[in-house]
Amino acid sequence: MSLTGGVLTAAPALPGPAGSAVRGLLGAAHTTVLAVGGSGDEPPVTIPRDPAREAARRELSKRMYHENDPSLIQRALNAFWDWLDRLFSTAASATPGGTLGLLVVVLFIVAVLAALWWRLGTPRRQPVSAAALFEDRPRSAAEHRAASEAHAAQGHWNQAVQERMRAIVRSLEERTLLDVRPGRTADEAAAEAGRTLPAHTDRLGSAAREFDDVTYGGRRASEQSYRRIAELDRDLERSRPTLTSSATSTAHHTDQGAAE
């Protein structure tokens, strides 16, 4: 139906939601005519604008007309692609040569970044010797050994290696073979201990490298590496320090003075 001169007449049939919307609007208009005119036999010639608009709004707000509307995600994606299209269009219009010029600029930037990456390489970590060996509160060698054994019992070899190396250094400090110095690294401790325990210099260096690789190099320790450091700890406990020539000379002169 259609409204012509205030008279509702038959409208051509439309398929799908469009036809439903047309029929709904005509029905709403007919309802509005009845509401305004008060009689369906003699409808008024004209319909006031506001009642007609309100009737159309109510009709079109029905769910049946929105079943095929895009979902919220689809609307968001459409808005994003529209924004991206506007962005590239604006950039292309501002670049000499249009779209081709923009493509050349993008390729040039990518080539420069690739050249910088190839020339400079990946960012590298700080040297492993820059970090301190002890990072928490001071603990005794026995406490570090107990912690290492607890980690080893659970198969946490990284933590077991770290705690065993700390136990070695703390034990040497407790025996006054190393001076207590905050901020000492594993490499420094191994080098200093090697001067008083020269028979274990190589093993101390290997243990320090193992500690650095696990703590700062991102490597995973194994049970064998933990066993090697634990064995070194036990051997150092039984080892006697080697006095330097200056210390031997001082002890000799002291003995002579005591004898006189």
C-alpha cells in the first residue's frame, strides 16, 4: 500500500527485509492516520510530520529489521580499515608522486633500517662481569650450601649452581682467604682465590664462567655442572692456602726475631 493524497493504496511487493520495512512503514502510517483522524473509513488528507516521523522511528527500531546488521566486531574492523584507508590516502596526497611516491619512501625507510640492523647487529647484553655476585642480604657459606642442596633436590640446577658458587666465595671469605668486598663478581673472586689456591685456579675459573652463563647469559645448567662445582667446594674446604713469597719472608723474619 502507499499513501497518496491521504488515501492508503496497494504498494508493489518487495522481497526480503526491504519489503518488510515498507509494509511496516505503511502499517505505521496507517496506524498514525487512524490515531490522528479517529476513523479508518475516512482518513485525513494529510498526516502531521512529527507523528509520522515517530511512527517510522518505532517501526524501524524493531529487531526484525536489524537481524542482518554487521556485528560490533565487524563494525569496528570496518571503521579501522576506513581510518587506515584515509591515512594512506592523506599520506599519498602529501607525497610527491602520489601512491607510487609513498611506496618508494616506505621501501627506502625499510632498506635503511635493514642496513642499520646488519651493520650494528642485535643489541647485546652488558658484560657478564659487570654484575655483582651477591645481590641479597649477607648469608653464611652453610646457608648457601643448604640452599643449593635444596634446589638440587628439586632439579632446579640453575639456582643450585648459583648458590653453590656463592657458598664457595663466602667460605673463602670466612676463612680470610678473600677479603669481604661488596660488589665482587664471580670472575674477580675466582682470580683472587686462584692466587692463594693455585692448584684450583682452572676449576675456579670454570665455576665462575658457569655461574655467569647461567645467571647473565641465559644458559641452562645441568646436573653435571652442579656436581662439578659442589666437588670443587668440598675440595677447597680441604685445601690449604699457598703463602706468597712476601708472606713467607715476613713469617721467616718474625720467627728469627722471636728466637733472638
